[in-house]
Amino acid sequence: MTTVLYITEHNQKERKSISSWVGERFLREYKKSHPEDKIITINLSKENIPSIDNEFVDIFNKLKCGIQPSDLTTSEQNIISKFNKFADQFISADKYIFVNPMFNHFLPNKLKAYLDAISMIGKTIKFNSNGPIGLLKEKKALHIQSSGGVYKHNDIESSDFGHKYLKYIMNFLGTETIDGIFIDGLDVYKDKRDYLKKQASKKAIELAKTF
């Protein structure tokens, strides 16, 4: 059975969040086209995402030096278990759907923290003498994002650093297929907001059939 992880960060209600509105329409059509798939939804706004802080770095360095997880203190084991919770769930999925508004040309802060949390050596990535090897191969991802401005999304000079970063991280972890649905210009073209929503929704419905 295929498992889909639907990852979003929204503090607003769905009726106020256009990226969530489009995402829900994608999901609705996806369920029709893939009735046997298991879908897990995560709203990162409601999750306690662990941070890569000094305490975590100290623990990480201990593990690098050969200390076994069972030899860590109870407090240290609890910290690692928080990271493992998100990483293990991510690894168990076959497809990923990221849904978010753009914040200051980037991703919302909890989505960035989430990507940090699931990028764990020995779980989603490993290193050898040639460098890093992503372990999440033969998986696919979709990024649905709304923004007030208009951006290039797949150009190297794009100022949409969020999608560029998400794509880089997923490639880094081994996932090469990343589609995008972008609802741009919502503040620039306020009189066309409904049109932009409908166009993005149309694309979402079509993509959901084959994703």
C-alpha cells in the first residue's frame, strides 16, 4: 500500500489560506484516483518540532564518536527520540505533499525546522568516501505554494528561495521527482485572485490523477 504524507504549515483557517484551499482540492481528487492509498496529514503549526541547537549538536558529536544511543542519558535519549519520530514517519512514506504560503521569499519557519529534523545521518542520508548519499530514492514529492508576488520557481536566479531549498533538500535525500503548483501574484493581482485560485485548482486536480 502506498503511503502519502501531506505536510502543511498553516495558522489560518482553510477558507483564508489559498495554498491550503488548493491543497485540499488536490487531496480530494487524489483520493478518488488512488482509493487504496493511505494518507497521513501533518499540520506543523500544531507540532512541537525539535530544534538543532547546541544540546543536539553535543549529542550528535557523541554518537559520531561511537557512543551507543543506549549509553546516552535519559534526557539525551528523549531528544533523539523526538527527531526519530519525524524521521521514521517520513521514511515510511512513499510520496510527499508540501503545502505552504511563502514567507519572505522562503518557507515558513516550522517547515524549515521539519526539514532539518528529518535530515538525519543513518536514516535519510549516509556518507561514504565520495560524499553524501540520499536514502529516500524511488519516492516523489509535490510542493503547493501561494505567494503575494510573482516568481520564477525553477530558474537558478529565482528569488523563490523556499522552493529552491525544498527541491535541493529532497534531491539531497535521494528524492529526484518534485512537482510544483504555484499560486503567485495574489497581492499583485488582487482583482484576479479568484482566477488564480481556479487555475491552480485546475492544475491540482489534473496532477492528482497521475501523481
